[in-house]
Amino acid sequence: MLNNHVYNLLSQATQEHRSLWRIKDSYKKDAEHCEDCKAFWAKMEKDKEDHVAELEAMIKKHL
């Protein structure tokens, strides 16, 4: 059984992945006519990718 600490990392990784998928699948397409929003979603996409990578590294360290 996983302790609560590892479960929290896995849970957060799931949330970050879901958020990243929505940004890539919908949000960026919906913002295609607004340069400010496109730039915002591109920045958020990069941030989420960084968060996912960091969480995955931490999870591997604990498993």
C-alpha cells in the first residue's frame, strides 16, 4: 500500500496530466483568434509539462 505522501504525488500528477490534455485539446484551439490568450495557453502548457516532469521524477524516486 502507498503512503499518503506518494498517493498525493500520484493524484497531483493525474490532475496535471488532465489539465495539460485540456489545454492541448481544447483551450489553445478555442483561443485561435486572440494572440494574448494563445500566448497565455502556450505558457501554461509549458508550465504544466514542467510540473508533470517534476512530479514523475519525484514519483519514481519514491517507488
